[in-house]
Amino acid sequence: MSRVTLYTETESEDRFDFSVKQQAGKVCRAVLKDRKFPYNAEISLLLVDNEAIRILNRDHRGIDRVTDVLSFPNLSYEEPAGFELAVSEQADCIDPDNGYVVLGDIVLNTARVKEQAAEYGHSELREFSFLIAHSMLHLCGYDHMEEEEAKVMEALQEKILNDMGITRD
């Protein structure tokens, strides 16, 4: 199985009753295993509040509103999970110090994790894991702009979380 190096930074005051770094790492590894990612990977995770993610959403996507998670893939894909071609054509995606593929960045709004967990009636662990899985699929080339793409992505998210034993209960 591929190795994952997860760099985390916290700019939010929200706290959870689980280890953010451990749980994010588990979900990242589960997504990469499920999608058969053949390399070692580096991922950055930044935990922020409502205002910080609103500014990032505005500056990078032109959408001036709060969101739950932003994904910044480092690779461009011909098709989702087309890793070999993506990596071979983008040699600058390899960290020269360790040879790991730099997949990209995840920015997670911790306030929305808490709000959405309460809104949907499930645990903060489940909501956090769902958003990490969602973002990881973006880093693997998946999207949900079209209805068919959304169905594929939603099914993958549920499958991965169910395989991990993380349910809506």
C-alpha cells in the first residue's frame, strides 16, 4: 500500500473529540487505496474558520460565500483516477526530497463540520471524514459539476466511508 504524508495546519479554534490528523490520514489512505493510487502521496490539510474559507473561496473561485471544504488538486487528469498519465506528464508534481506525488491541498472549515453534523444528525467524526473523502476524490480528479459525475462521486464517498465503518448513525 502507498504511504501518505499529511501536513496539517490549524488556524481554527474549533476542537473535536478525535485526532484530526489521525482521522484525516485514515480517510486519505482509504480513498487512495480504493482508487488504487500507485504512488506515495503528500497532502496538505488546512483547518480554518468561516471567514478564512469565505476569503479563499472568493479569491480562488470567485464565489464570495462560506463553504465547507475547498480542494486544490496539484494534478490535471484526462479522466478521474488516471494517475499514471497524470504523473508521467507532470513531473513537477513529485517532491524531489522524497519522491512522493504532491496531490494537493484540502482546506476544511471546522465550523461547518460542526454545523453540518448537527444539521444532518450524525457525528462530527462522520462529517469530518465525509468532507475529507469528498476533497480527496477531487484531488484524484473526480468532480460533481454534471449529474452523472455527482452520482459517481457520491457513491464512492459512501462506499469508502462504509468500508471504514463510518456510517450516518
